[in-house]
Amino acid sequence: MAASLVPMRRTLAVSALSLIVLSGATQAQAQARPELALPAPTGAKPVGTTSLYLVDASRRDPWNPEADKRELMVSLWYPAKRATGKRAPYVTPQESAAILKEVPGLEGVAPDALTKTRTHARTGAPVRTAKGGLPLVIMSPGFTFPRATLTSLAEDLASRGYLVAAVEHTYESVATTFPDGRTTSCLACVKGQDGAKVAASRVTDVRFVLDELLKGRWGKVIDRSAIAMAGHSMGGNSAAQAMLADSRVKAGVNLDGTFNPIVAPLDRPFLLIGSPKHTPGGADESWRESWANLTGWKRWITVAGTDHSAFVDYAVLRPALGIPAQELDGTRALRITRAHLAAFLDRHLLGERTPVEDFPEVTDQSRNASAFSAAH
């Protein structure tokens, strides 16, 4: 399943990409596609990156009955002392092919096209440490979405001084390539998949990754009092569930994800950023249903002209590939998301107030949400 490039339906469908029908104008656009490139980070620090292969031998894989252990890939982005090393590849050729194979109208696009996406982090660049340690942000992608789709957000946070760890939830992504060359598919991508089961598995993944980071070499550079989780779609839903399960996670962010309703009070800061369907009384009622149980600092904003995939890299990659995308310019959509994400994390992990530009596309729904919730 390669549903990553188009808006996901509320249910976990088998192949949302099969719903795309490219118009004549879009096909004409595809004849002269611009370079595949992510927007440059906005922080002052150069960015380094590396990948980790982690194995949880205590746990059978929830999606592959033949696997007696859970294998995970994690990408790390961090502030670097200097911009040395090669630019990091975006995805492997196998991952690129899996993402693109079900998109109609891309016959002229090479299967490995996404591997040529220009990133900004340097592989293996030396880490710039900080007094007291680096704040850590765990990131979780949408269902079927590779962890690579969070790269533009992660690079930006790293350029601002954060250590970011994006978890690839094996067999929930359209494709995951391991160091030995194996590439797995999305075994969890079946019609009617139970979202609560997916979220619960992700919480276990995240807690294991957090344990591994804190006890390993990275634990020496992490500020253990400044840990947050942010996710897109199912990853945003999982961020709330992880916070309920693990007090080490001090703040959370949901980027356009449908909640499994939060039924217990969550008393730590939480940010909701969504497309227009996420308004009080809108199409996705799960935010309203969960709002009252977000009992700490909270904010709910919507961004006009966006769709489900506008908050991750596909905001800029879809137009470049000639695939229908959100109304709002993709670079601006990511600029808005980056600015609000960074300001939220600065405030609640670092105790710093970072000004955010007054974007006319952004509406703060928090007051309306509280009133609507009280009335219903």
C-alpha cells in the first residue's frame, strides 16, 4: 500500500492511492517537473543524521507471525558541529519504488525518483552537544507513511538544537529497508484495520526506542527532562496514547490525526494542528471528543488550504511529481507547521517564548473547541 502521497480516509483503507485520477492539466505539469527538494531548515545550526537498527528480542512482531522479535529502523537528526559528510539519502530505491508504484499517471517517472530528493542533513556529521543535554523529540509517521516523510520537520528542529528520532513502525509502512538489504512491505495494511491496535503497538515501539536511546551512547547527550513526541496522522494519535502510558514524555503534538478518543485525563501540554476538517463540529469528531480530557496546556489550530498530507514532506513532493496536492503552497504549509511546532516545543521543553508569525491561514480553534465541547 502506498497511500502516503494522498489524503488518508478516516478508516485504514487498503489503497487510497488508487483513488487518484490525474487531470490533463496535472499530466501536462508532470512533463516538466521541478527538482524534488525539501525546504531548507530555518535554524542556525548545521544538521547531522544517522540511522539506528534496533531489535526488541522480548517481543514478537505484532504483524508478522513468522517473526519472533520486533525489528525497527530509527532515523536521528541532530545539531552538528559542522556540515561535514554527504547529504543523507531520502529513501532507498526499494522504498521509492514501493511508494510510487500505485500512483497512476507517473509512467514517465523512474521508480527510484524519490531517492533523488534533496535533503539538508549530513550523514555522520559530529554532534553538537549542549550544556544539560539536547531536548529529544520522538516522531511517528502516518499509517503507511515511511519515517522519511517527517524529514523536513526533523531537519528544521535539529537546526534549532533538538535531537529528533523518527521511528519506522515495521510492517505499517509501505516499505522499510533494513541494513542487510531486506525490504519489508505493509502487512498491517488490510481493510478495516483496528486503529486502536495500531496505536497500542506504536506505543510499545516508542517506549522501547526511548529506553534504547537513553541507555545507549545517545543517552549521554539527551536532556531527560525535555522529551516530547510528535506525530502525523496515526503517529499523532499515538503521541497522546504514549503520553498516557509513559510519564517521560512531557509534551505531545498531533498533526491531523484521528484520535482513538482520549478517555483519561492527559495533564501535560498538547498541540493539535489540522486541516479544515478538524474544526469543532467538523468531519472528524475525535478531536472534540478528546478535547475535554486534554487537561494541561492545550491549543487547537487549523490551517486553511491544507489536506491530510500537507503537514509532512508530501506537501512539496506531490506537486513536484505532478500529483494533486493541497491548495496552499507546499513550502508555505511546511513553514507554518514548522513554526508552530518549534514554538510549542521551545515553550514546553525549554521554557522559551519563540515568536510565531501571524499567518492568515491559521485559525486558533481552542476557545471555540472548549465552548463546543461544553455544549455537547
